[in-house]
Amino acid sequence: AQYIYKLHQVLGNHAESARIAILIAKQEQERGRYKGAHSLLLRTYKDLVRLKLQVPRDLWERLMLLQSYILVKPLARMEEHVNAALLLKRICQNNVFELFRAHAAQTLASAVIECMKSGMTKDAHAYACELVKDAERRNQIPEQLRKKIEVVVRKPPKADQPQTQEPLSPCPYCTSPLPDSSLTCGKCQNIIPYCTGTGLHLLIADWAAPCENCGLSSRYSILEKLMARGEGDHVGCPMCYIDMPASRVVRLSHDEAREQAADMKLMFLKDNKKA
């Protein structure tokens, strides 16, 4: 399949090469090779954008889910537990047993832990029950962690126990408030670009200049945090890992951010009309 993918690229059949890239990425995901699938989809995305061609929504969403999966560990290490929990909820709600089947048990276990740390105890209980009801999945979890998850199952949260609510933030197109992790707007029906460092939707007021290599953007605030944790004079792009000097890490003006959002919107215009 890799040879066919490269052949279509050489022949200029970019729509077909994108379709094949999605199939190869699916196979890689099934084998647990998430970074390989991510790299292929990102490369295909960059080719399509460079040639000013439409990006298939399936490719964009599969890349988004892989990026979400990859971001969980670094976000948890930064103690951004609500952010990590929101990404794990997204993954679990998007058929974790098919898209991340090689690590579905571990992903559910992580969702339990991060939701508990974030005060989302009802979600944690639901994921814990989902995990332990299948003996094969349950046995894939280390005993010490499994015991903790079994405690979550045995002690469900009380009905009136307060839950951490997902923050709301404005849609970059119509400014309607929507959940931070939502990547479609129910009011204006747009696909919303996501931050490569958090997996949450981008904000006009917190939109960083795009990476010069992959062309994708992060929230400026997460890049600031990453620089503060690192050497301070540069930061790796969360999507393509290319080093970005501090001079390139800037917050766009509102007008510049709206222009970026408009450009991203055009990528899906034809794809949406077909849907």
C-alpha cells in the first residue's frame, strides 16, 4: 500500500493518495503504531494544503484523534488533568475499541484516572465499569491499578456530588459559547480548527502564529507554558516536533487570527457540501 500511495503522489493523483493514506493509517493504528499513522496523515495533510486542495474530513478527524492520544501523557505530566481528561473522553467517545484497539484497556484506565483527578467522578465511574466488565481487557491492566479501578466501580459517586464542568469558550467563527473540546459549532455549523498543543479548539484571543513547518497553530498560552518548562528560548511544535525559536512564538492579533480561521474554513468547504 505504501508503494501505491507513493505512486499516486508521483502521478499527481493527490485525492487518491489521500484516500490510500487514510487506509494505511487505519492499519497502522490497528497495530498500535500511532506515531507512524500520525506522521503519514500529517505529511498528506501538508501536501494537500501546499497544493491548495481540499482536505478530506476523515483525514482531518483521524489526525485530530491521533494528536489527542499523543497529547494525553505530556498534558498529564504538566498536571493539566482537566485537559487530559477531556481528550481521553473524546477518544473514548470515538470508538476507542476500533481506533485504538491495541491499547483500548490502557486508554480506558487512563480515562478513569484523569477523570478522577479532574473531579469528573461520574465519567470516571462509567469508564471503570466499561473496563472491568470485560475480563480480557481487565486483565491487561497491572494489578495495582486494577484494584484502584475496581474501587471506583464499587463506590459510585452520589447523585448530588458536584462535577467539574467543561469550560466554555467562544467559537472562532460566530463567538457562540461552546465546550472547550468541541470541534464543531452547533450554531454556525463550522468545523473548528484545534490547538495542536491542547487538542481543544482554537481561540481568536489566544491564537499563536502557525508553525512554519506544518502550518498548524496552537493556543499561545500552552506554548508559553511549554517554553517555561523547557529552555525558554525555543519550543518544539506539538504537532510536527520542529523547534520553534521564541521569536516565532507570538500571539496573533484578532484580525490575523480571524484570517487564519477563514483559511482553515476553506479547507473543508467542498467536503462539507458533499456531506
